[in-house]
Amino acid sequence: MSFYEERILPHIIDKACSMGQVMKLRSQVVPQARGRVLEVGMGSGINLEFYNQDQVELVYGLEPSEGMRRKALPNLQRSPIKVEWLDLPGEKIPLEDNSVDTVLLTFTLCTIPDWHAALQQMKRVLRPGGNLLFLEHGESPHYATRKWQHRITPGWRKLAGGCHLNRHIADLIKEAGFEIQELENLYIPKAPKIAGYIYKGRATKPVAA
């Protein structure tokens, strides 16, 4: 990775993803995690403060960026949650089939190059009936906003670590074979609409999968 990606981008992403309204949304999603958790794109460990330590046995933190893992150290030191780092991309999850109870995605699916392969890997390691918790930004249903999302995304990706503004998160999750049980959509207050349309919810891996 380049100097920008390892030394500068982690600080930009951490700042953008820890704004007040974003943290409020995280606080509504992360406590639902149970058992053995795979957090994909753990970043700087922003979510650690929201885990329920009485309900979580272990968190596998999948984070390929050394810069992000380095930035996470203070949060790891403050947290009682046991974390085991996995430093491979989301398309290559080094865990056994059906080995985790919860998969957590927070502002991550927008950046993964091969989202379909990554979601298939998440489904593989999640136990049947297990939960995929998601809090992601993506494609707006409103034409004017969506038009700008598609227009800006090619340049935005280069500056924002591969982030796509225009992925329809719910459709991606369903296409990968998960069953969405809960879904809420909203704009983050005071955030630019092109980057602030939120998909928040819970999906499950079919028991027969």
C-alpha cells in the first residue's frame, strides 16, 4: 500500500466514521452481536466500546490495513473484548465453515473490490441461522442524489480507499443468499446526501445453506 493509504487515509476514514450521528447508529447495531463475532473491516476498533462483553466470546477483527490496525491499538487497550486480528482481505477469510455466530459490517461493504466473493465468504463462516448485522452507506433511492453518486464515485474511490457511493447494499446482501430480517433506511442528519444514505439492519444465513 502507498504512504497515503497507510499513513494518511486511516486518519481521514477514522474521523469521518466517528462523527456523532454515525456513532449513535453504531450504538444501535453493534450491541446485537453475540458469541463469536467476525467484524469485517474492523478499522481502528471504533465499534469496541459498543460490544456487550457479557454476550461476546471473541471478536475476529478482519482488517488488511496495517495503518488501521496500528491506529486501533489505543481502543484495543481500553476494551475488555478479546480481539484476534485477521489481516487478509474480505474475500479471503481464514476461518472454518460455520464457525462464527455473528458477522458485523459497518461502513465496509462499500470498499471491498469483490463484494460478492466477500459476502460468500462471510456466509460460509457464519453458522446456519446466524446474524449478519450491517450498517452501511450506499445508493440513494432519490434520482438527483443517485445521479451524483454514480457521477462522483470513480474519482471518490481513488481518494477514499476504494469507497463506492452507489452500491445498493440490501440488494448485494440478498444476492449473496442472505435473508434480510430487518432493514431501516435513512439519511444521516447534516451529512452530504451523496455519502449519507444509510442501510441499517439484520440478515440471517438460511438454516439450509
